[in-house]
Amino acid sequence: MALRFPENPLYELLRDEKVEEFNSQRESAQQIDFHDCDFRGLDLRGLNAIGINFSGCYFRAADLRGIDFSRSILDGASLAAAQISGCYFPKDIDAAEISVSVDKGIRMRARVISE
């Protein structure tokens, strides 16, 4: 699977590590779909990740500390060597999946949760 680098102004703000600007401009977007995008090595601390589709994304060595991903889609994302201290992850991704993804770079698999 090839990573995407969409010509999307919101994506470009994150690629430039302009997180505060992204957070203020994201309000105008109905849905944000960054599936299969590359976020390698970026400092994304402070990101408002609510409702964003990050499925299949690559976050190798990214600084994600403190981000609330609990209402994001992360199925198939890879966190190889990412800094994740203080992150809040979706309930459908097991802690073991997150740990192995950070350590080995595997893509995380979401599980079906019955309420």
C-alpha cells in the first residue's frame, strides 16, 4: 500500500507542524479523511483529533504525546517509534496492539466491541 500525500490544505498544515492553525481551521470541515497518509517524524502535540480518519496512516517517530485519539479511526495505523505518552486511544484498539505497533511497527487492528 502506498502512502498518500493529498493536496489538502488541512493535511499541509499538519505536515508543516502548524497544529494550532489546523485546530482552528478544522472546524469548517465536515469530515476529515487522512486515511493512508504519511505523518512520519512530525510533532503533532496539541492536535484536536476528534472524528479524524487516520486508518492506515504512518506515524513513525512522530511526537503524539497527549493527543486524544479516542474518537478517531486508527485501524491499520502504524506507530513505530512514536512518542505516545499521555495519549488516549479508541476502545476498539487493544493496549497490546498499541504497544507492539510502537515497538515493532505493526499496523494496529481494531476489534469489534459489543456494548
